Amino acid sequence: MINPGVFLGVLVQLALLGGLDAVVGLGPLGWIAGSVYGVAVGGFLTYGLNRSTARSLGPADAVTLGRSALVGCVTALVVDTAGREIAAMVVIASVALALDAVDGQVARRTGTVSPLGARFDMEVDAYLILILSVTVAQSLGPWVLTIGAMRYVFVAASRLWPWLNNPLPSSMARKTVAAVQGIVLVMAASTLLPLWTAYAVTLGALGLLTWSFGRDTWWLLEQHAFSTAPVEPRRRVTADVA
């Protein structure tokens, strides 16, 4: 059974799409993409709630759900080639990125930090970066898609090497690099930067992301190698008897 909070989130997504349609106009593809995204998010949350001990969404989850609805609008604008407005997409994506700093604070201050909430927040961030990379790739080239696809390649690789699923230590550098990706992609998508500048900063963001994933992968590999290394049996020490 769908959670009332999740159901409300789907309705909010549809309402925002309706408002977006009234302001900038959305074609059928935009409506379909935004609606499918909203329903998919609702399914993800319902599945997560059913598997967790949480009975309802917390205050921070509600903030993330609202941010997710904005990401759904970005998706609609990117997919809708007939009525897409770059300015509207940049503004909405910027608000979604700004709210990323809010849900974590709300979770900590209300004592409602949860694995589901953290996973939901991470998935919304990853998807927003993916959809922004699709937009920027149209002007800078398909190599930009590497930024959006890198986390999903990492997840796919963890199917082959389960040790990649092991928890990582908290890292401010990792969080900063992730935030940089969204900021840079929004700047590049805005078309306000000269083409060579957009190319340079986006390439720099990709370099930072590659370094971050490489560092985490190396750390996980070292931990895996250490945990699976054979332990030599202790030598038995015997005292000489005079």
C-alpha cells in the first residue's frame, strides 16, 4: 500500500508539471518524462519504506521529496524538445541544488537521520547530475555524459565486485566534489559562459570526480585485500628444558 506522504509527493510532482506547463509550455514528451519520474520516485520510496522500520517519511524526507519534484521538472524540460526553456531549467535546477544543503540539516536537527533518507538524498543528487550532463553534452560533446554516468557505472561494477558496496568513511572532499558537479553543469547549461570556459570547467569537474571515485575505489580495494588476506598461524614457542 502506498504511503500517504509518498502519494502526496506524486501529486505535488504532477501539480508542478502543470504549473510549468502553464508558464513555459510542455509537450507530450515533457509530461510523460516528468510523470514517469514522479511515479518511479514514489515506487522507490514505497519499496524502501516497506523494507525499513520507518512507518512514514520524516521532515528531512519531505524536503528531499520536494527537491525531487523539482528534479522531475528539470527532467521534463530536458526531454521536451518542443517547449524547453533553458532559463527555467537553470533556475529550477539551481533551487534543487540549493535545497541539497537543507534536508541534511533538518535530519540532524530533528534527529531523524535514516539510511533510507540518506539513500533517497543520494539518488536524487545522482539523477540530477545525470540529467544535467545530458543537457550539457548537447553543446560540449558526449564526453560530458561520463560525469552523470560515473556513479551508475560504479553501482553496476559492485554487482561484479560486491566489496564495492562496503561503507565508506565520511569525507568532506567527496561531498564537495559532488556539489561541484551540479554547480558546474548548471553554469555550463546556462550558456552564459564562453564555450571554451564551459569546456574547461566541465573538464575540470570531470577530473575531480574521477579522482574522488578513484580514491574511494582504491580505499575499498585495500580494505577488501586486508580482510581477505590469509592469516599465518602463530608459531608455537616452547621453552628449552634444562
